[in-house]
Amino acid sequence: MTALFIDGQPATADDLAHQALVNYGAYTSFAVTDGGVRGLDRHLARLREAAVELFGEVVPEDQARAWMRQALGNRRDAWMRVSLFAPQIGVRIPDWTGRPRMMVGVFDPVAPLSATPVRLKPQTYGRETPHLKHAATFGLIRARRSARAAGFDDALFVCADGRIAEASVSNIGFLSGARIIWPEAPMLSGVSQALISDALETETRPVTLADLPGFDGAFLTTSATPACAVAAIGDHVFVTTADRIAPVIAAWTAAPLQSF
């Protein structure tokens, strides 16, 4: 069952018309588990930073939390997406600044990325304004469609200078002994990525396709999936075993559930 609220009120067709026609905005999304969220403070920080950059004003945190609680209602487990937008902003009139409106969507829990190791197709591509989780998803969906049409599971974005950045909707980490290597490149810094880094030994440095033979493995991580093993990147094949990503899953699972 899906529920959509805008500024605490059930969304109407008029409310949603702007959302359907203009993709200027930002969002964050996450799993609600037993009424709590891993890394909720980081999701709220993501919304604050995006609001300042895109609109010039934030939705007060206490108000945002109240609207999330209201939208969740009595559900204990769900998938929630919190979006910021402004109906005053469009292609013809882009100048407005002020407090954005907040849409909260509550959905049935989503499945993890994949229980089976995935194969990634490298593509030279970079998301526009990659540090923001913004609503303009045309490019990443097109890249993912292209990868799947070629027989892969997802795209791996590689910058024009050869640095690996991210997959279409997830961060990628590389395994080097007991250490995780995060690629250094323009990308969206993930909440799950941060939770894993809180608990395990990590390093951030540039990674290229030529570096792949030096790693023990790789994994994808999102707010819905602690770690999904990567079986191959292009022609390079990784040996995948459950024990290699088990510490990553354990680190993510150990992060406390934060209440609204």
C-alpha cells in the first residue's frame, strides 16, 4: 500500500502535477525497520544540505520528523521516500527561493538489490551534480537500461579521467584484506557507506579499472542492501564467497535504529 503526503496533508492531483512535470528537487529514501531507521540523522542532514543548495531555506527538523511520523502511521516496516520540491520553480521561472515543500511517500518494504552476485558494465558517465540525491534520474536509468540490454545487471560509472565513481543507484566498495577501499571521485556519498565506515577500517582513494586485479572483491551498498557482492566488472571476474562480505553486512546491521 502506498501513501503520499505533502506538508502533512494527503497529496492531491494538483499537488502532484508539478512533481510530474518538473524534476527540480532532491530526496532521500530508506528502510523503516521496526519503526526505526539506520542513519536517520544522516538522511536528515542530506535533506538540510540539499534544501540550502537548491532552495535557500530548510524545512525545520522537528517539522520534518513530525511529517514522517504522521505519514508512517501505525506501520512498523516500510520503505520511505522524503522529497523536497517547490511549485514556484520551473523552466520559465527558476528564480524563487524559500522553504521547499516536503513530500513523504510510504511504501511496502523493498527487496534488497540481489541475493546473487551482480555483474557491472563500466560506462563513461557522471551524474549531474553528483553530490546531491536529486530527482533528475534520466541519465542513470538510461545507463542502467543500456547495461542490462548488454547482459549485465547494472552500470558502473567511470569518470572521463578513468576514476571509478559509483553504480547507478548504489555505492561501490572494494575489498583489500580487512580494509574497504571507497573510490575517490565525484559521486553521491551514501548513508549506508557512512554506517559501514563507522564500524570497519576504510580508505578513500582513486580507483581505476586497471586497479581491479589488486582487490579481493567488491560489493554494492544502498539503504536497502547492506552489501551485494560483485561477480564481475566488465571482463574482470571476482571470486565471490559469503564470508568476504559478511563483515560488511554485520557492520551495517549493527548500526542502531533511530526513531523519528
